[in-house]
Amino acid sequence: MIKKRFIKIAIDSPAAAGAGTLAKSISKHYNLYYLDTGKIYRMIAYIKMKFPKQFNQAFLKKKIRSIKTKDLTNKNLLTDEVGTEASIISKNKNLRKLVHSFQVNCAYNPPKKYNGSCLDGRDITYKIVPDADFKFFITASVKTRALRRYKELKNFNEKISFQNVLKSIKKRDKNDFNRRVSPLKRTKDSVLLNTTKLNKRACFLKIKKIIDRKLKS
């Protein structure tokens, strides 16, 4: 019998590695509050592109406070243009402070109906939830990730080529791994999971096995 307790799961990964899908499955199974932190930056990038003249600190602060989980499912957030802009604005220290506060609150103070929280992004394991009960670094080959993103965009009838998506993913990787502020990196205490040759179910079972083992101990 697995004893109930407040669980905090932190997941870092490069773009389109499958972390989001995995985090959602894990969150649903253990009844955890899920937050795709990368989508927050995409949401901000989308807001900036949509309201360029109004985009300032005060306007942004108000927008971040009003972000709801359902807002992060907007298909417009998945475009490469938004993704590239998100990677650029995420380097802004003042913006990161606002987002950091929002993320930390979601991780440590989720709605009472949940058994804990599960956040995925780029700096979750060492900056947002450094004391997480479980830390994972999800990755996959760049071509596999590009293909996944390409298929995802095609589902929204996006007129885009695989080569353009591949180029975009490589650019995102360069920005994420090399940025001076909160770069993407695997911490020593994070479990590595390469999803290149694994389907969604296999990934879920691997993570579940690790979590269950610790919860039962």
C-alpha cells in the first residue's frame, strides 16, 4: 500500500523530448497539480507579439497573475515563432523573477484537492523545486524531437516543413543550453530517461516504477 504524502516532481528537458506528455500522465495518475513552465514563457511571448505597444513590466505582471492552466493549451503557443521568442525573452532577469515567483507558488502551494505538484521545464530541478522528491531529465535525439514537433504542428494544419522544424529545434537547444540565465542542464540527482526509442506507455511505466519504489520505502 502506497502511503499518501505531499509529492513534488521536477522535470527538465529540451524541446519536444516528450516531458510534457509524460508529466501529464504522471500528474493524472498521482493526482498532482501539473504546470508546463515552458508554456508560461510561450504565453508571455505570445502576449508580447499580440500586444507589442502595451508590453511592459506592469502589464506583464498583471497578465502573469491571471494565467490559468487552460490558457496554456492555446494551440498558438506551439508555433516556432512563439517558441523562438520565448527562448529569447526567457533571458530577461526581471521577467524571470516574475515567472519564478509564479512557478514556486504552483509547486509548493497547489490547490488542496491535489496530492502535490509536478512541474516540467528547463530549470525546474535546480532552481524552481531544488528539494523535489523526484527529479528527472527527459531527452531524445534531435531528429526524433523534431519529428514529434512536426507531427504536432501538422495536427493543427500548420504549413511547415520538417527541415524548418529541425532547424528551429536545434536553435532552441543552442539557446536553452547556452543561455547565461538558468541554462538547461541535468543535475547530478536527476534520473536520466532517453525517450528516443520508447513509446508513451513505456516512458510512463519507467517513471512510475521509480516513484512507486520510493513511495513504498
